[in-house]
Amino acid sequence: MRRLPLLALTIATLAAAEEEPKWFPLFNGKDLSGWTPKIAKHSLGENYANTFRVEDGMIKVSYDGYPKFEQRFGHLFTNLSYSRYVLRMEYRFAAR
């Protein structure tokens, strides 16, 4: 019986926290301002072969400019620090 009040309190606290979400965009839809690319075997900030690009208001990742892939995986890092966040995004993987 003691677990029930704790569970109810947790749900009420979570529900109250979700009533007023403050969403703000992390990506401006125009360029990669605020983001730093890192591609394996390349320097931090070097967007080798235009791996990360903005097209139609979206960040697109493509390795079409690589003569060989050679395990050069890429990552984008935000230049800002965040805590206690929830990400909402759309993504898709497209094969050629």
C-alpha cells in the first residue's frame, strides 16, 4: 500500500511538468550555424566533402563526395549546453 502514493505523486509531478513545454528550435532551417561537424579522420569543424548540408530546410547527411568511405563516420555537435531536455525531431534514412 505504501507504493501507491509514491506512484501517484510521480505521475502527478510528471504531468504538471509536461503541461507547459517550452519548445524552441535547435536548428534554424537555413545553415549549420550553432553546430560543429566532426568526421572521423578529419579535424573538428571540417565538413569534409560537404557531408552535412542544409537543403529544403533540413539537415542532410551524404557521403556522395567521398571517393571511398573508409569508416569516416560523421557527427554534428551543438555549440550550446542543454540539460533536462526532450528532443522532438523527424528523421529518415533514404537508400539510393
